[in-house]
Amino acid sequence: MKKNPTAGYLVWRLATKWGALLDRALAPFGLTQAQFSVLATLYGVTRAGGQPSQRELSDHTGLDPVFVSKLVRTLEGNGLLRRTTDPADSRAVRLTLTDHGAEVAQAAGDRVMTLQEQLAEPLGGPASERTREFVATLTTLLDAPPPPDPGRNP
């Protein structure tokens, strides 16, 4: 580890480490992290009674709409979801999980939750005060607006 690491360096290292572990956890399901994000979000929205559009799914996941469109095509090709034209707006595409997609989302989600619990153990577990503080700090960083001209001095 580098001497006197910056916050940015540590966040990058942690994201890389956790991302590699997530890749290994999702591999048995044939999913990438991005595909899982879309599938899990669709699963949650569907369970709550919703049928999101691709745009709504993009907004919810924070992924670029063009990227979500590519992910949706792949997931549809793998038989995990269906795209249908919104009867109220022919420009919008609504998404629904197939039965197989719901099964995969549930099983992969269970595996990811177990991994998240394991990753929180060094902080005292998922319900610990340290974990709550860590999540609050990460949320603050993620919610902050990006600088207008990244990397340039004013």
C-alpha cells in the first residue's frame, strides 16, 4: 500500500477489490456487475408493483441510458427480461422480468447480500455503527455534485 494514500486512491482500491469479488460471486449466474445492477433493480421495482421504462431504470441505477439499452438487449437475449412498447407512449419501452429472470435475480441477489455481509465484517458487521458511518460517508461523496471542470485548477 502506498504511503499516505489519498481518499481517492483508497476508494479506487476498495472499488477494484470489491468489484473483483463481486465478479466472482456473479460468475455462476453468467452476469456482469452492470447486468446484475439492471436485473436486481428491475426485480425490486417489479416486486413493488412497477413496470419501469428503460429510461426509468437508467435513472434508478445511475447508468447511462445507452449503456442500459445495451444491457437490456443482452438480458433479453438471455431470456431474463422482456421489452414491450408502452401502450400510453409508443416511444417508451417497458421492462418485465421473465420467470427465469426473477429466479436468477433472487439467487444472484442472495449471493451478493452474503458477500456484502462478509465485506462488512471488518467494520463489525452490516448493522454496526462503523458500517452505518461508512455508508453515510460514501453517500455524502456520491451525492456531491461533480466539479465543473474535473482536474483543472480554478
